[in-house]
Amino acid sequence: MRIVDTEVFSCAVCGAQLSTLVREVHPPAEGETWTPLDSPVDPCPPRMVAGTFARDPQPGRITWGAPPKGFGMSRAGHGPGVDLLLSPGDLVGTTKILSRWGGCCGPAGHEGPNLACTGCGAEVGLWIGDCYTWLEVVLNGRLVRRSSPT
């Protein structure tokens, strides 16, 4: 299942670290780990195992806003449609955008990016974890870079 060695993700705008050390794996199919049940009784498990990341198998499912003012696409990360899935526990260097944290049991992700880089404020990701969803973090492929750890 392993594809590459470990890496970290950083903000393509300011360079701040956004993840712990992670390794790329194939994304789990929906039925492999858990199927959302629309029930607040059982907490939603993370879609990704801690210490792993995957390319989002549904490119374009998230509509990201415009890049920050003055951000040149020459500095862009992976590019549109290459969003990255992480376990919430592997996230560092981000802060919640509380005005977009809505949902009945947790953030549903319907209000747009709800994670910002603590270094520059760029809206780098989306935390999804309501009672009827997977628990996952999706990083905007345009605004993050991956690199080998130093």
C-alpha cells in the first residue's frame, strides 16, 4: 500500500509547516473503513490512518475560493484538482475559521474552507466531521506543498 517515503506539507504562500510527518497511501474506498450512517450515536472515525495522506479520489468535489491576493500560481503547490486527505491528528500550523465551522455535531464543510494557515492566514483546508460524514481534513492542493523532511 505504501507509495513514497515520508513527507511534510507546508503552506505554499508563506512556507509554514501544516502537517506532521506523513507517508502517501492509496485512499480507502468508502466501504473499506466506515460508511456514514446519519447517526450522532457513534463518532465518525477518521478516513485516513494517522501518519498517512492520500490524493483525494474525487477531484473537484470541493470548491475553493480564489487564492490569496498577490499569490502567483508559479508558487502554487500541486495545482487545482489535486487535493490531499489527511487525518486530523496530523495537522499542525492551522487555526479554525469559526464562522465556517457549522454543522449539527461537527463541521459539515458546506461553508467553504474552515482551516487557515497560522503563518499567513491563507485558507488552506477544510475539516469535515459531522455525524453523517467521514472525519477528514482536505488540504487545498493549490496552497500546499509537500517536501521531504529536513
